[in-house]
Amino acid sequence: MTEETRAAAGSTTEAVATPERPERPERPERTERGERGDRRPGRSSPGGAGGREGGARKFFRRKKVCKFCVEKIEAINYKDVRLLQQFVAESGKIVPRRLTGVCTPHQRRLSSAIKQARNIALLPFAGRA
């Protein structure tokens, strides 16, 4: 009950004590970074690579081409450790297609060759921690 309704009802403010609700903090306005202020994939900052505020893009990323298709390598051998090491990160993980630019069929063959090489101890399962 507000003070106006109490006065209209004829009751005093001392007789009825109503607990008041705490005020909610105001929500921040929506920014370029998103509703919560975090950086999410797909969102671009105004001055970044995907930002269009200054006109054209400031950074152009070349489309990656499959190394195996360009060099016409059909069979990926698990014994070719130098080749396989290029597609394994320092942590020991297989580097994904979006970073290496390898096409899907070659990525499948590559990952199975890396797994074979790991099993016979040509490549480490885990890198340096």
C-alpha cells in the first residue's frame, strides 16, 4: 500500500508497516558486444576485422586451399611423421579443418593417419603441459 491509499483509507502510516521492495539495478544498455557484454562468435567489434564502420574491411583473409589437393597427394601415410606433425598442435591435438584449410576427405584420412601414428608411438598423444 502506498501512502496515498493509506490516507484515503483512514489508516495511519504507523499502524500498518509494509515491507518495501529493494530497488532493482538498472540494466545496462545494449552494446556492440551483445546483451551481456561478452564477446560471442559472430559479433564483431567496430574497429575489428569484421567491422564495417570505416567503410571497407581492413583485413582480408585469403581462402585456404587443401595442401593435399594442390600437391596431388592421394595417400596419406602414417609413417610420414614430418607431414603429420604440421597438422598436430603443440598440445597434441589434431588441428581442425577451419584452421588448416584441408578439404573434408583429406582431413578424414589425415586424422586416421595421425591416430595410427600415435598408436605405434611415432607421434605423442599429448604435448608439453
